[in-house]
Amino acid sequence: MKDEFNIKTVQEHTIIAASFLPNDNLHFAKNYANSDLYKFLKGMAKSFKDLDDLFSKDWNNMSILTCDNEEFLSLWESSVGIPDNIFKQTNSLSFEQRKNQVLTKLTSLGVLTLEDMKALANLLGLTVTIKTGEEVAYPPYDVPFIPIGEGAKFILVISSKDFNDTGYPPYDVPFTPTGSESLLIDLFQSIKPANTLLIVT
Amino acid sequence: MAEFNTPDSRLDIYNKMQADVSIETDGEALKVDSVKTMLGAISARLYDLYRKRLNINKQSFLPTCDDEYLSVHGEPYQITLNPATPSEGYVVFGGSNGATISASSPIQSATGLIFTTQTDGTIALQQVTPASISRSGTLVTVSFSTPHNLASGFTIDSITGCTPDDFNITNQVITVNAATSIQFNKAGTQGNASGTIIVQWKSALIKVQSSTAGIATNLNHGTLLKLSEAIVDVNTNCYVDYSGLSNGTDVEDAVSYRQRIKDRMANPVAYFNNAFIESECKKVSGITRVQIFNPTTTTAQITISSITRYDNVAIATSNSHGLLDNTTIIVSGANPVAYNLQTKLIVLDTNRFAYKVAGTPANPTGTIIASFSYVQPGQVRIGILRDDDASIIPSSTEVEKVKNKLLEKLPSNMDNTDLLVFSPTAVPQNFTFSYLYPNTTAMKTAISNSLDNYFRSKNKIGVNDKLASLKAVIENTFDPTGKKPDFTLSFPTQDNSIGLNQISTLGTITYP
């Protein structure tokens, strides 16, 4: 990170202000801490620091990764539409959990491949297996219509040992997800291609 | 402190700076007036920088940015302000048989709107046998088996061959009441006419487009237009055809533009997911709502009342089947079993569809069922609406525009035919009030506006409107004096019934 974004002390601001004064006899005392001129500059430097600190913090808050300010986090949430029908909670979550929600939503922008979807699941602490309808060796028993044939490649079958269900193979469908599983499935439903059927086992 | 820890005023900064300098210099520095003056100037500039920082932070986020900065947030997503668009449609010209109207011929409305013809056209003699002619009171209705391509206000040459002969006319101005029907007033015998009837007129139907853009360029059917420059053997007066001139839209307003960007940022856009499709559809000016139907495991069934085979094509009849082209169906229950297939179909009309069969089996009997998933894996169905237009139902041209927009981005593994863009069929919802208090013009206007707003925002394709919801719209209406209505509805009395490809629209409101 460039020096200009580092937080500076009042003394550093005082010295910087002094450096802009001429090195002549009139301003000779500018670098002496006991001089009236230095003290005067130091008094003003506190106000310079107030503003400079805010600029530096703004730089950090412009990235969700380094955001540490409630006002900016609220703007981040509002920008990505949180709360919504997937990320419903904000009040009961910690600051870091709220940041992670924004990050998850940003990560979900532009998901293209099955690996992208798996990475998204990892962000929520889940490891998932994703297969297309064509790859499923035995019929997914909850597919009532055209599971085999031309439509099969447009079916995604999502499973995970992290999911809180007990059956295997998936005889206990419909699977009822909870917590982060529910959130992940809602997220997958929203990012999957519109012509694709998602089945969770 | 205001937003982003911004001091409320220059004075706040000055006071703090003065206090800091006083502490550091034991008050000595402030004994010099010029020092205080200088602190005032510096604090003023600091305040300016605070304000600039506040502005930068506000403009950096969509929820707080000013309208003029919206493009900064939209353009990275290729979301730009939708421009105004011209209206287009067809105009009926009359004149002598064989007279030609060139492309780019200007015509204008009474309000000064200019339109130009998009193609050449030739006035041709039409001699058509109508399906029926009947009279009720003085109103004569002439029905045709195919669209007549006429317009209200147009003058037909004659109707001949009618018995009784009081149905025959010459040079009659008509009103178009349907794409296949015209009307005019002439007293005479009640009931139907018979005979070898010929309806004759000379016309050319030519596509036109407005020279300027905007919603004001949309015109209702039957609107009188005039040729700006005379054309030999072509009547000066011409008329907007039954479909009207549509597609004209105003430049998008900031509220709509901000919402589209917000939708794009708030809804995770992956390749060809719902959010992506909605965003692309709304890039077509005038499209305000998009309803997307994804593949489902829901299986629907319809009963086929009959199947008639022509060569290797089976024509199935099922009233109001609601199917779309390329829907895959499973036909069962037919005898011979050669008709029992899993196949894609082609829609012929609202009551008939066709699919291929092998060989030449006899027409089938039995209780024949077609099963289908409303949207099958691999397909997506997209309903579009134009809530800012007089009719929220997009025309076929508008549907085509949206489909072409989406085809530009169609995934390579998706077939064009699996992209099903449609405009829903309107199902007008009428209202009859048996009691209303206060029964004032202001209250009636307020209720009409509330209902109009409902049918331009809350209704959904394929979803019934709850009677309770409709009543709630009325109940929550306020007239300009702040009064809510006390009312009784004699119609509707129950939830309406909206089919798969239908949407409710506001019909007629009858007040007591």
C-alpha cells in the first residue's frame, strides 16, 4: 500500500506542514518542538490529521475486504441488495458475518462454471458435489419428467455430506435444507442458468 | 457530525483548530489577530475538502449517488440510459387501384406528428366474401374469416349480393371492431344477410415509423393521418390500422435507470441466469416487467378432444391448450398407439397443435392426454410487459425485439427454439360497484387510478388475482380529501382465473 494511504501521527503532519515553509531566518524555528511556530503548526496539524485519517480510512472502506466502518458496510449491503430473499438477516449478525454476506454476494456475480459454484459453497463453509443429469449413474428419484435424454444435461444435481440430512443415496427427498445450506441453495437457484433445473439431494 | 464524519460547518473546524492551537501555544498564538484570521481561512478550506470527500463517498455508491452519476455505476455493467424510441405500425391507404406509395413518404397527424412509410406499397382491389353479415338495431357487423387489414374511418367501396338488399351499400365509412370484423350503421332488416356477397374496397397496408421518438408518437387504431405531399391517385386521408402505432417510448427516467442498475448489482448475475435475462430484456426500451419461468418438475396435463392426421402430421385439438411452440409433450391414451409419443409440438392456434407421427395410422380414439412440464430442462419461458403503454401487452414486434436481444447472448448449448419469449394474453377484469360512498367524481377517479396502478405493477402472468387483494386495493384508496371509500362490489365475487400465458388487465369499471 502506498505511503499516502498510511495513517500519520500529529507529529508527522506537523513536520510535513513545516516542510512547506521557507528555510529562511523568519521560519528558522519551524522544526524546533519548543518554538512557537512549531507549536502553532502542531495545533493546526491535528485538524489536518482528522481529515487525512478519514481519507485513508475511506480507501480501506472502499473495499469490502478491508471495510471496518458501519456506515460503509451499510452502503455495501444496500448496493448489493442486502437484505433480500436470500440474505435475510443483518441485525442479528456480527460485523464480520455481514461483511462475509456481501463478499459472498459479490463472489456470486459472474459465476460461470461448476467449479465457481463449488467455490461459492466453500465461502459458506460447505463442500458440495455437483453433477449434471447426464452424469448421475442412477436416476435421481425425484425427477418426474424427462430425466433422461435431451433435457438431462440441463439438470444439476447438488449433494453434500455437509448437508444436514441422513439418507444415502437420496431416498429421503425432498431434502429440507436449513441455515447456510438453505442460503447456498437459494443462492444456487438464483445464479444457475435460467434453463437449468436444480435438484438437491 | 453529518454523514461520513463530516463536520457540520466551517465554524466547527475553526473552533477545534483554535482550541488545538491555543492548547499547544498556551494561548499565545491567538493573541495575534492575523493568526485567527489565517486559521479561519485554513479551516474554511478544510471544510471544503470535507465536503468534497463527502461528495466523493456519496457518488461512489449507487444508493447515495446523484442522478448525474448513475452512468458511472451502470456503464461498467453495460447498462446505459434507454433512449426514446419511435413508434411503428401499419397505416391503411386508399385510392385508385394500382396507385403506388413510395417508401419514405411522409404523413402526419392532426397534432403535427410526422411518420414515414417504411416500404413501397401499391393500392390493390380487394373483393372478399365475408363469413357473415348481420344487423342488430341499425348496427351492421361484417365478419371475415381472415384479418381484413382495414381501419376505422376508412371508406369501403361496396357490399353487393346481399339478401335482403338493404344490407348492400356503396362508399361506406366503417368502424373496425376486431381484426376480422367491421361495423357501420344503416337501418334495415334485422338478422343475417345471405346470398353471394362481395365486400369490395381498394387499399394498401404499409408499415410506418414516427420521425420523432417518444410515447406521444403512439397512436390508437383509426387515427386519421394525412399525406404531407399529394400522391397521384392516392387519397390524402389514411388511417392507423387495428393494431395501432406502438413501441414509442420516452427516454428512460432516472428512477427507472437507477432501479435497473440496482437490480443488476443486487441480483447475482451469472451467465444467462434469471437476473441476467431480466437485465437484458429491460435494455429494450419500454419493457418494464419481466417474468421468467424456469424448468420445473411440475407436470401438467391437458385433454386432447380429437386428433386428425394429415400425412405424417397429427393435428390435435384441445381448447385453450396454453402450449407454446417446441413444448415437449407425452401423448398417452390414444388408439392406435402410434400417436402415443414423447415429442415436440408446433402450435397452430389457441385450440390446436401439431406433431409428427410415423406412418399413416388411422385417426385415433380413446381418452387422449398430453402431459408436459410447463418449462422443461433446457428451456426458459420469458413473459414481458410494457406497463407504461396504454396496453401493457407487448406486440409481436416488441416480443421479437426482446427475443433478438436475448439471442445475442444465448448460451452455445441452448437451442434458439428453447428460448420462449411471449407476451401474455390479456384477461380484462371488470368491476361493478353496487354501492359507493362517497360517490363523487374524485373518489371514482381515485379508485380507477388505484386499480389501474395495480394492473400495471402487482398482477402476475399465470397467477389468479385474489378477490381480497382487489378489494384491498380499493379499500386503501384515498380521494384528494383523504377519505377512504365505503363500497360493495357486485362483481367480481370471487378470485379470477388466469391461465398459464395470461395476465389480468383492467377492464370496465361500472360505478353506481
